[in-house]
Amino acid sequence: MKRFEATPIAFVHNDVKQPRPDGWENVESRLELVEQVEPAAVAGLEGFSHVLVIFWLDRLGDDRPRPATINVGRDPTARGILATRSQLRPTPLGCSVVRLLSVDGRSLRVRGLDAIDGTPVLDLKPYIPDFDSVPAATLPAWVYGTR
């Protein structure tokens, strides 16, 4: 695979020190912009209720497992890794829609981000339902734990 470099625009700060499978919905995090990103870059973001956070799962390491398939929950059927939200992806990118609580200069407070303390943030985008939500989207039954 071709490699590329990315420069973080911010870092996550919260009380979560180790990855965990669930329980992220009430985690509050502070996203602190790096010095090279001016606070003006987030001007206007405070009017949005949610933001999309794209982050790098940097603690997984290059020696992490890279399975083609995994089992999801109690489902005995292996699913393709790209059909899941697993962190064991070929490229360790995380992407979450989170509640934006506040914007204060270089610091954004969010709730529900599934990233541990120190995680680099690659980008932030405002969540806009007209662009980011697909009301007629369908999901396979196994996503809900049924077959």
C-alpha cells in the first residue's frame, strides 16, 4: 500500500487511558488545537450541535492484527472488516459524530468521542444532516444482532 503523512490539527484530552469496546456515549473530551491552527479556523463552529471528528488510532501500532474478517458481538458469522466499525482496519482511521458542547479559543469540548487521551485529530467537520444523514439508508439484520 502507498503510505502518506498526515499532520494532526488537534489532540484529544479525556480520562480514558485504554481502548474499550463501549461506554463512550457519556465521555467528555477536550480537543485542543495545535499551535499551527489558528483559533479563527473554528469560528462559526459553535453554532452546530454536532461535529464529525476524524482521528488517527495511533496506539494500535504497525504490528497490530489486520484481519480480513471478524465476528461482531455474538454473531458467529465472520464479517468483512470493512463492513464493521472495528478499529482493526487496514488504515487505523476513526470517525465519529459527536455532540459539540463548547468552543473556547483553541479548545473544543465534545461528548461521545470514542478516542482515548492523546489521540491525534486529523480533521473536524460540521455535522449537517442534509449532507451527512441518509434517512432511507438500510442495514443488514446482523447489525442489530439478529440474523
